[in-house]
Amino acid sequence: MYTDLIPALRQSMDIDLPENIQLEELKEKLSAYINHLIQSDFEKLVSLLYRIDISETKLKHLLQENPGEDAGKIISELIIERQGQKIKSRQQFSKRDNNISDDEKW
């Protein structure tokens, strides 16, 4: 899943990330990028969160529960979690499709 995460983040967020980045460094870069968007282009951030399909309810809850926490860090964790869910889901569906005989495929 982790190998698919970087390309997925690049595509969905239009952000430049090195291919072999460690998870902690990835979180730091995403957090800094999110904080930049909070300060300079909040509409773009909202659009990104919508496109990635981050739960607004979950995000609001986490921000309220952690008032002293860096918002960029909280949001980056949610983005990584959501992208991981999407990757896992795609992998499960692609495996399932491979088990269908050619006669049964459309």
C-alpha cells in the first residue's frame, strides 16, 4: 500500500513528493503544505479535502477534540488514512475482478 501512496498523493493533491520518502517525513511535508493552504489558499484546501473525500464531520470532531494540536498535522493524517483506504479498496476490487472467467466478464 505504501508504494502506491506517494503517486496517489501526488495526483490528488498536485504536490511534489520524492519517491522514497519515509512516512514521518511525508507527514511533515503534507502538514507544512496543508498549513500553507490554510494561510494562503483556504478554498483550494477545502476543494482538495472534498476531492479526496475527507469526512467533514470527522475533521471537525478531531479539530475540536485537539485544540492545541497543529491543524495541518491532523488533516495530513486524515489524508494519508483516506488515501490508504482507497488504495486498499482498489486492490481488493482488482483481485476480485481477476477471478472472474472471460465468459462472465462484460
